[in-house]
Amino acid sequence: LWDVSTGLDDLAAKLKRRGMTAVVKSYTDEAELTEAAIRGYKSGSGCPIVIIGHSLGADAAVRMAESLEKATVPIALLVAFSPASARTVPANVARAVNYYQTDSIWNYVYAKAPGFKGTLRNVNLAKDTAIHHFNIEKNPKLHAETIRAIASLPSTCALGATPPLAKSAHPSAGK
């Protein structure tokens, strides 16, 4: 299958080189990733949960955050690259960044769900004509911004703990 979200593999490799745990899965693995995040949180590791997705994976990232909200699990950071639909970010998310383009067929912004007290940034990249839906998650500048955001998160991870970092890719990822 053609994997349009290979940039998430590259981002995960960059995070791993910095000593962070990164798992890349298809959006169809949303339930598995949600359960892993719940287990990680309940283990008391103190590791922040970060969810990153592209296209339908960005939609799955928000649904995952909604499921984690029901389980009273906080999300430190949610990053969306060109989501396939408009979503509201649930109250358990401390910080959300949505990279989108108004001139794209997938031009959706995120809104705050009731009770949301975190930070939400919708970043319109329409002025950068080199970026489009099928390469947005591969952009080195956006990778650097995402890595900085993750690195800035407060962490009390126990030594040797595995932070439950989940990434959800486009449906054609075939992962």
C-alpha cells in the first residue's frame, strides 16, 4: 500500500534519537493505542502522553483523546497535520496544535470542546506553496516545532519507563 504518512516514521526516528519513545501505527489501531495510553498512565510512570496524527490519523488522534478523557487520562500534547474533518479538542488536552491549509480540500480547524482550558493553536500554512496535504507531515520545520513542543513538556518519567507516545497515520499506512 502507498503510505502517504511516511513523515511520521521520520518524526518518530528523530524522537527516538533524542531518547524518546515513539510508536507509529495506522489510524485503525486507535483502540489499541488508547488502551496502551491508559495502561501507561495507570502504571504511574509520570510520562506525558503525546498524540500525533496526519489526515484520518489526525481525526483518530482527537477521538483517542476523547476516549482518554472518559478514562480520566490527561493528554499533554496533541498535534494534527491536515486533519480530514473538523473536530473539537476535549478538555483533557493541555495543548493542541493543528497544522492545516485554507486552500486545501482538507482545510479543517479545531475548536475547543466544553471545559477545555488548555492551549489550542490552528496554524494555517496556506502561504507556503511547497506544503500540501500529502507532504505536510514530512516538513522539517514542522518536525522541529513538534520536537521542541514535546521536549518542553514537564516529565516525571520513572527511570526506564516507556512514555506512551502514540502516532496515528493515514489509512493507507499499512502498518
